[in-house]
Amino acid sequence: MVINQYPSELLENAVKEFSKLPGVGGRTALRLVLHMLKQDVKNVHAFADSITRLKDEVKYCSICHNVSDTEICGICSNPARDASQICVVENIRGVMAIEGTGQYKGVYHVLGGVISPMDGVGPNDLELDSLVDRVVHGDNVQEVILALNPTMEGDTTNFYISRKLAGAGVKISVLARGVSVGDELEYTDELTLGRSLMDRVELKQ
């Protein structure tokens, strides 16, 4: 006979759902659920509502594909941003990391991943065609900054983009390798990331 360690099926179900979060094991999930049980009902409902609204109402910018509350994100719609510079990042975490440096005043393009044949991710799975369209048919784009993670997959994607934009007449640069190979942008300290952005170099064919 299997003995259920949970005194409540509701508790067990909640722990199972929390355990589905990345990096959250069974014990951590139980601790989080027990913490939620101690909270005021209004606080728990507000927490649950914020998650539901996030999933139901969040949008992706129609220009750069960044997460947004509106059709066009606050960065793309900001006239103070330099639209002649497009910084290409893998995901929203890349945008947040670079914005945290306070060193960049251009706009972004979020690919939604990197080319990774081992994982079954090809160019058609990413927002690459829309990037090319922005550069080729956009207004006065002068530089594309490739700010992908310095990994084999990131470098493969950099090379692919550089080939696609070879005849576009724009400067293509990559972050200076102050960011260590194999590191991810979200875990890089702001000083190192800021210097890497400021000391970017042109990507040679």
C-alpha cells in the first residue's frame, strides 16, 4: 500500500504545480505552498490573478517582439531612442540585462532563441526574416549589434545573420568578448556587460 505523505489532496496538487517551475524541487515547492497558505486571502488572490493576467493579456511588440503590454513596446515607441541602432538579443532577459547597464540608447530585436540544430531549432523558428525586413526596408538603420550569448549556438546565429545582411549596407558588430565564452548575459555583471557593449567590434565576413 502506497502511503500519501500529504495530508491534503489540494496541498499535494499545489506542490506538484509549483514543482513544474524551473529550478524548483519538491521541498522548495512545499515550502512555497506552505508560505502561501499563511498569507492573507487577498494577497494570494492578487498573486494568482497576476499570473493569470500575464498569460492571458501579455503581448509581444509587433516591431521588435519584446514582451509588452501594448502592440508596440515602450522602447520602440520612444522617440528618444536611436532607431538607427538595432541590438539583436536572444530573449527578453537579454533586453533586461542590457537596459540594466544604462549604456545603450538604441532599439532591440528579440529573436526568440538561437539556431541550434541539436535542439531542432532552425532559422525559420526564429524572428530572423522580420529582422532582415527591418534592416532592409526600415528607415535609416545604420548598425546592427549582435548581442547573443557567446556560445557555439550564439556564434552560429551571428554568422547566419551577418550573411543575410551582407548586402544591406549596414555596420554589423558583436559585443566585445569581455563577456566570457559560455556565460549568459543575464548572469553577467552590469559593469562587464556595459563595457562589452561600449567596446563592441565590427563582425568581419
